[in-house]
Amino acid sequence: DVDDEIHAASSAARERPRDVWLVIFDSTRTDHWGLAGYARATTPTMSRWVAQGQARWHRGLAGAVSTRASLGLLFNGVREPGNIAQLRSHQANLLRLAKRAGYRTYWLSTQHGDLLDEIDAPSIDVIRTRGSDEARIAAVGDDAVLDMLDAVDPNAPRLVVMMLRTAHIPYDDAYRRHGGRYRRWPDGEGLTEGARLLNAYDNAIVYQDALVEKLYRRFERGGGDGLFVVTSDHGQMLGEDGVWGHNVLTQQIAQVPMLVRTRGAAQMPLAGNGDWLSHHDLARALAWRMGFSIHNPNARAGVDYLQGSDLFGDNLFRELRIVDGHLQ
């Protein structure tokens, strides 16, 4: 494959946001967000934002079925399977482009640091992970990211990436430290294992929604224009065909939610409510906002891919198309 072509985008530079925050939750699928039509009210905060016109939500397409592979594709602006050269060159890497644009870059994560292996760690100014904040994460879970945010320089343009667990198995690990605050549906004895797991997953999404609100409050402290984006690395199987987890090439794993809220009149939305956006679309949009145009000479209109977990080996993949508003 031919690598992407990167060009300075002068018009984008004039509208460059001072803050770009990208929140990535693990294992979250679109159809369990209340704002996307799920029967349970799992996203009261984000649903209110959308209803009041303060944010827009999108139907996202993940690039791969595992966290490591999905992040490698997203941050390196790669869509096509087998594009090893671009993955390893970091030519279109969002963190590297952010550094070129004058942003201070942050990676704040409640996951392990080895997820950075394919993401160009040298382009990150501040890295905080489970390895550096283990005790705090053990005590409060994903809420530890609120303490990590104290390391963010308030006086510089910044790209802040947060990689958080929430909906990862075991689902109740997201909220068990907070008593019954986020336990909307029973997750204990007296239930079938499937019902217990499903309820725990939805409780984890309730916690996720509350954490998004806390993060946005911190985002709002900044001055100037800003872009606040929420998505997931991949979806999750929730008992379909007897499967729980991910790492399989299914529609449930391909579909992830996205939410975008902007600060400042110059920052336009990325798309309309319910529109489909792939991770590759998101990478190109974020690069554009930071002042760069990414042209993909391999692109086929209307075609995306869901790749397997081994981007550098015998990597299975499936082609994705949106037909009449539905994923095929």
C-alpha cells in the first residue's frame, strides 16, 4: 500500500482549537448508549447534551477488534489492512502531527503502558498509566484520570488523550468502588449469569456517562476554542452466539459510539446526529483541526475495514459498508 500524503492545511490552521481532548473507553458498543436508542437510560448526561444541542453523537466504526490494534490504526491514520510501512513510520500519527503544530501532548490511561508500543510514544510529552499510578487506580478506578489531569499545563495548547477501562470485563470493576451509586440494575445472586453480566455492563455505561460529565467540567476550565471527543476502541459481544468479550470479527465489535462537543464558535461539528464516522474519518478530522490534511490514495468511497488483533502477522479482516444507513 501507498502511505498517506500529509499536507499543511492553512484554512484549518486558522481555526485550530487550543484544546483537543480525546476520551477513549474500552469495549463500548453503540447500541448500549441510551442516546443511541437503547431502552435503558444508560447515558443521562450525554443524552441531555444532545437533546439541548450542546453535543452531537455518531455511529462509529472501529478499525480493529483489540485495543492495541485499534489504537495503532487510529493514531497512525491507517485504514487498509497490510499497510505496515505507515504503521511503523508514524508519518500520519496524530500525536506527532500535534507536536508539529505546537501542541503539548498527553497520554493519561488507567490501562497498561504497553498499549503505547505502536503509537509513537516519543511524541508524547507526559505519560501516566497504570504503571505510574497503580495505587490510585486500585483505589478509585477510572476516576484516577481526574488526578492525572492535574499534570496538564493550563497555559499551552494541548492534545490530551485518555484511554480508560469502564466497560471492559469484569464489568462491575468500573463501578464497584462507588457503592450503589451507579448500580441501576441488579448484578448479584439470583440471576442467570447472562442477565448478571448484561446488567453489570449497563451499570458500567452509567458510570462511564457520569465520568464523561466530570471530564467535560475539567475541559471547560480551559480558554479558547476546544474539541471534546468521546469514543471507544472497539465494541463488545454480550452473549450473542454464546460469546462474551471481543477479538472476533462481528458487527457488535465493529460498532462503537462517538460523541463530539465543541467550545468556541470557530469549532464546527464533525457530522450530524446518528451519522456514521469511522475511526479513520475521526483521525483525518482531528488532523485537519490541528492544521494537516491527510490524503489516503488507497481510499475506496464507502468502504472501511474491521481488522483482527495482529496487524503485523496473518491478520484477518472484514470489509465494512454502510447501506441504507445500516452496517453490512
